[in-house]
Amino acid sequence: MNAHGRECLVTRYGHHVANIVLPDPNDRHVVAVAIASNTPVIVTLNLSDFPAEALQPHGIEAVHPDDFVIRLYEEAPEALVALVRLQRASLRNPPKTAVEYEGTLRSSGLPKLAERLASHVDVI
């Protein structure tokens, strides 16, 4: 990852850790990085680990991956469908039909995205 996205590496976030209270103290670094990088959204399957009342003072919200991708879809549906098409086409082991891909999205915890993409199955 560092070789391909060096500008995405966040450093100097440690001083924020002590001021963060979460159900699991081992997750505090995630919020600290978001604060240090001025990132307003943490995308996570573990929403209960990042309660809104702990994040709000920092101007951050935790969002489920399905909801995050739906936001992207709503902002630019054609662009998201194009990305999905590219991602599905890159699958080799095993390759998947559009319908199989949609099923994989559902079983991977992205049912809203799968539902939205159902109307685009002919182009993905």
C-alpha cells in the first residue's frame, strides 16, 4: 500500500489517542487517525465499536460499508456502476457473472448495493 499511495499514510496521530473514549480502547487509533487526517467518516462493519456520541465531538461519523457505497452511488451512479464493472471484470479465480457478483455482494454484507445494481446487471 505504501508503494502505491504514500500520500495516504497518516502519521503524527498518537497525541489524539488519550482523549478518545471507545468501548474497545484498542480502536482509539482509528479515530485518532481520522482526527489527524481531517477525515469525517470511518467506514466499518463494527458500528457498535464507534458510537456516535464518542465520534461527534470530533466531527466524525461511523458508516456501514453498504451505506457508504450507497452514498457514492447516489452522488454518481454511472461512475460507481463503471467501477463495479471494472472490478467484476478483474475477477479471475473464479470469474463471476453479473448475477453471481450481485449474490456475492449480498452475502458480503452489501445488500443495498446489490439491490441498486440489480437494475444494471446488463452492464456490469
